[in-house]
Amino acid sequence: MDFATFLGIGGGFGVLVLAVMMEGSKLSQFMDLLATNVVIGGALTTTLARFTLGGFLSAFGTGLKSVTFNHHVSAREMIEKISELADVVRKQGPLGLEQVQIEDEFLNKGMRMIADGFDLGVIRETLERERDLHIERLEDAHKLFKFMGDAAPGMGMVGTIIGLVSMFSHMDDPKKIGPGMAVALLTTLYGAVIANVVALPIADKLSIKAAEESINQTLVIDGVLLIREGKSPGVIRDMLLAYLPHKSRAALMEEAA
């Protein structure tokens, strides 16, 4: 579970609730069904119009799953794990990999292909295709939430106009002026909150995650291919150090020594 997502979004709403309470207002004063329908419903439907139905549902689910559950393994931990697996292959042969538990699904698939005796070219092509498709799905999810973040303030302005039209059309009835102005202001508020507290942070997180996953899975592909070529654990570790910042390389080399 990615606690940063919950802390960030939950904390954002918490700050807003605290501000309302400190101001002395009631939360019920900031709840309006019309504003919710215009902003959230409008943002979702305008985003849906840019995707196919299947693409929308897939990207939405991928985005929520990716930012909710954090399965990221650092490059350093991955290099250490690949070195351990290379040592297993050197001592027990490729079939020794069948007895090893590997948590990372992508690395596990590469090791299974080695154990099953696939050719180097087949392994490379298969893993690179799976990596590219995985990154493409994350990028689609990023686009979806970015579209939602862009649409929410716009729909908030639409709701503001609706509220103002309602207010001006009832100038002869003072009792309806207040509710019309409330709708006009709340839709702007909802649009800003949905965009800046929920949609855009998720979109940025998905963009960062896609970049990290691309690097991490490329590292795995290189490691798997080096093991398949029969390189020693030490050589594999040295060749994969390029994926680490310079300050992290010395520490890993010292531990290996």
C-alpha cells in the first residue's frame, strides 16, 4: 500500500475541512448535489469522450491500482536479487531457479524462461514487449487523470455560469439569490479541489511511476539476458551498476566485496 497517496490526498481534504471549521462554518454548507453533478459528472463524461469505453475503464482501474498499491523495488535491491539468482544458476544450473521464490513478477517471468531453456532472442523480445505494453498502460492512465484534472476546473466554470444565470433570473425573489450564488461559488471550489487535490497529483504520480518502471524493468531485462549468457554474478553486478547513482555504487561494491 502506498501511504504517500493516502497521506497526500487525505491530508489535502483534511486541510480544507480544518479551514472550514476554523472559519466557523458548517461542512453541510459546502455540500451541493448540483455542484457535485456538474463538476465530477462533467469531468468524468468529458474524459470518457476522449477514450473508448474499454480503454477508459482499463486506464481508470490501472491508475487507481498503481497509486494505491506500491510494489516498487529499488534498483539496488533488484541488482542484489539478480546477482543472487546468477549465483544460483552458476552453482545449480538453470533448473535451480525453479526452487527459488521470486516476488517480482517481471523478474520471475524472465527466470522461468531461462529455466525453460528459451533462446536469448526470444527472452529479449518477450520481456521488452511486456515492458513496453506495461508502460503504455501507465501512460494511458496518466493521460486519463490529466484530462480529468484539466476538465474539472472548466466544468466548475460551467457550474458557476449556471449558478449566476439562476441568480440573475430570480432577482425578484431574494430567497433564491443566495442559493444561486452558493452554487456558482461551490462549483468553482469543487473544480479546483478535484483537479489539484485528486486528479493532477494522481496523474503526476503515474507519470513518475511509468518512468521508474521503465528503468527498473530495463534493468531486469539486462540482468536476465546476462544470466542467460552465463556471466558470473560479479560481472553482472558490475555491469548493472550503471543503473545506480554514483553515491550508491560504492556502497553496493563494498557490500559485495
